[in-house]
Amino acid sequence: MFNFHKSKKIVVKTLTALSIFSVFSLSQQLVAEEFPDRPVSLVVSYSPGGATDFQARIVTMLAADEAFLGQPVVILNKPGAGGKVGWDQYASKASKDGYELSAYNVPHFIAQSIVFKTKYNIDNLEPIANWGADPAVLIVGKDSPFNTMQDLVDFAKKNPKKITFSGAGLYVGHHIAFLQFSKASGLDLTYVPHKGAVPAMKSVMGGQVMAGFNNLSDAYRNQDSIKILALADLQRNDEFLPSVPTFKELGVDVDDSSVNFRGIMARKGTPAGVINLLSERMPMMFDAKKTRKQMTSSGSPIRIMPRDKVIAMWKEREAYLRVLLADLNK
């Protein structure tokens, strides 16, 4: 028997649910249409002048153009502990309205979230888009007696623990490249973490350490003051350092695990409309002719990836790094 009152309640509940959904969808649309109506900040968890900072300024320089965001992007440097200071603060305190974004570095923040107790991980951050991929390189000072990787290896075999390496912190790409190199070569080496790529580079130039792992782009810009002995990637970088061999070419099993993917992310909970707008406009901004020209002239490798590709990359990297770090830390 038809129950009018029961059916009426069902209809009312359905209409209420649809109304709530419609209001939510409308609010999301209005947020996206109004965003951004003021400057957007971008946290860089490394020192000014390093590759992440340097490239972040290039890839966001056109943000105020109406074709992209129509508002400028302001860089905020919060270095410390290989990125951990800035990312911890960002993941716990930044707003979720899209006006506070952060640059990410992979494998850095993922590896740190595996090894340390951090406030950030791939589950509470939202990738927007990737702008580049920067391999690690083995470097020594210009006046170093080492002219090849083999020179360094020969010395290290005769002098355990004597060779010190700088890098931009713990469990960043530089440190992962160091751990791979140390394990694959069987050498007893010492790693000295720094607060970013700039101080790590300066310690090599100044002779405070005997060698270092740093970014290809930083090394490229400083090649008059250093020697670049090997590249931690699967193939040579013919665009910027065609004469530098890979570790694998030199018989040492160091792969591309330390390649530094850089891009922009937001906090989980940022409105979907804002995420969608940013993930549409930012790859366009990264791919602009003027942006590409400045990236290329500074020796900064470009690898633009849209949001869906970055989501997949984060998940793949996390699964891979759990296995790799367990093996390297044995």
C-alpha cells in the first residue's frame, strides 16, 4: 500500500540533499571564479639562491599575467633540516584557501616522511603541477687533486672515512645519491648535511669538504669554480653537461633515484575549484616561451607534468623509496 507520508519524507530528504550538493557545488564554482583576487605566496623550504628558489622564481615570474593567475606569486624562503622545517610548518599551519602554496621536492619530502616523524606526507598535500627534474651530480673543488671519479675512489680506498661529502640535508636527493654511491662502491665515506644546496656548494668551493653531491643546475651555473665528475641519472645530460659520464657508465650502480622533481603543491582541503584552476594554469605558465628560455639559459632541466601525472609519480616514488631506503640503511 502506498504510504504518502513516508514517500513525502523521502522526497524532502532527497531534495534537501540535492540542495546541499547544489549549494556546495555553487560555492566551489564561486571560489574558483573569484580566485585569486590577491597575491599568492609560495613557500620554498630551501635557501635563497639555490636551485629550487632560483627556478621557483623563474617559473612563477609570469603569474600576474591574466592568461595565467592574474596575480603575482611571492616567494617565501623557510630553509632548515633539508626542507623539513618549511614543510612541517606548511603542512600544519598554512591556509587551505589556495593563497598559500609550497614548492615540493621529490624524493626529498617523501623520503623524509618515511624516515622521520614529519607533519607532511603524500596524503595531506595536493600536487598541482611539476616544472622540472634536476639530477644530482658528484662535484669537487676546482683545485681538488681529483680529476675523475676513479681518482676519488682510489684515494677513498686507501683513506677510509677521510673523504667528506656535502649535501643539502638528510634524505634529500643529494643524500640518497651519496648513500647509493657509498653502498655500490663499498667505500667508507662521511656525509655532512647542510641547510641547502647553496651552503653545500660553498663548502665544496671553499675546501671545507673534499667532495659533494649537488644539483645539476647549481653545478652548471658554478662550473667555473668546481669540477663535475659524474651524473646520477640513467643517461648523460646532452643539453647541459654532455661530457659528464653517468655513474653507471663508470661502473658504479647509482641510478636516477635521486633525481630532484620540483613542482607546486597545496594543502589537502583546498577547494576543488581552486585546485582545478591552479592545475590548469600552472603547467601553461611553466611552458610559456619566456619561462622556458630562462630555465634553459640557467641550466635548469624542464620536465612539465600535469596534476594526474604528479599524483601517480608521488605514489610510485613513495613505494619505491620505502624499499630503497630500507636497503640503503641496512
